[in-house]
Amino acid sequence: MERPTLELTIRGAAGRMPAEKARTEAVLVPAAEVPPARVEEMFALMERYYDRVTRANFLADLAEKQWVIVLLDPQTGVLHGFSTQVLLEVEVEGAAVRALFSGDTIVAQERWGETALVRAWARLALALIDRYAPEPLYWFLISKGYKTYRFLPLFFREFYPRFDFPTPAWATKIIDALGRYKFPGAYDAAAGIVRGGEQKDRLKPGVADLTAERLRDPHVRFFAERNPGHVRGEELCCLARLARDNVTRAACRILGCELT
């Protein structure tokens, strides 16, 4: 199935998001318009935090995406992070299903804890919700680290898989359809995991290590149990419904209730 096309306008001049405490500016850029020099910066940032990342795989991820959220220093323009995004469409039991998919994503350690990327992603999600409502829309997230998975319970009331509720059949069907479409040959439907073998890129030690303290969090513990191969770069496939009524109060506080 062909990728859906979409003319998208994000609030804010030229897709720019307000700087957070004048430290970070998030800019939404069409993937095809990212300058070569910026692409090199993005690849260098990936190499800083991932082992076994290759230029070929990085460029392939970028080539298939529609947008890139880039995090910049508002004074110097130095890159501090990015996230690639694409809207997927698959068929599930004869019906078209759309899902926003987040690809390569990394934030420099000196910007950990800031919310510029989250706010920018939320504006993108809101624009898509407005474009397709009342048709259903989802976020298809693959997670090789607990920090990424932890965004689900922080921001969404309903998401799957989760520790406190079994994944319903409808969600499993959508996850499986998206997994097979996006990762043919690597998606393990029985486990809901994207495999990759020994050469798959993976987070470097120290980026998202699991400690006894972190494992006290039931969401983190669930992630570790469901995806024991995360240390090898294996990724847990997750799904959340993108809708205003599925956003948590915590998300509203962080995002300024942008999705309510």
C-alpha cells in the first residue's frame, strides 16, 4: 500500500516551535528538504549514542520519512536532537488504518529533561488529528529503550501492550499489520518484537541502562520482561490511539493542554 500524501501546516512560522527557556528550538522540516550538512550532523549524533549504526541504514530511514523534527540551539543553530516521522497506512480486515510512525530519534544528553521535542511532536500529532478526524488515527511506536516506552503511560490513557491490561484483539491486529508492513522479515508477531540480529543498531551503555531502582516502576519492569532483547537493539511494537480524549492530565501539564 502506498504511503498517504499530506499537505501539513503546523502552527508557528515555518514550522518552528517556541524555544524552551531560550535553550532549545524545535523545527519541523520536510524530510526531503533537510540540507546535506544537517544530515551529517544528524548521523554524527546517532553515532554518539548508538552502537552499530550505519550510514546506509540511517539514510534509508530518512529517505522513507515525511518530516524531521530537529532540535536546535536558538542562538548558534547547533543540532541537539531530532526525530524522523512518517504517516503509514495499512489495511486491517478490509479497512484502511493510519498511524504516525516515529523512526530514528535521539536527543543530546545536555538536553535530556527538556520538552521541546515532545511539544513539537504533539503539534504534529494534533495537525494529523485535525486532518483526519473523526477517522481513527494511531501512534505506532517501536521501543528499544525503557525511556521511549515510558512516554506511553505518561501521555496516553490507553496504549498497548501494558502491564495492567491485556492487549485486545483489535489492537493486536493493528500492531501486527503495521509490524509486518514496516519490518517484513524482521517482525516477530508472536512476541510483538522487531528482531534484527547481531548487526542491529543498539543504544550504547549508559544511555538507557536498567537499574534496580528503575525496575521498581511497573511500566519499566514490564518493558524489560516483554523485550529482554532490547540490549541487542530489539524493539517492542506499541500502539496508542491519537485523540484528544486519550491524553493524560500529565501530558496536558507538560504540553499546555495542546491536545485537549
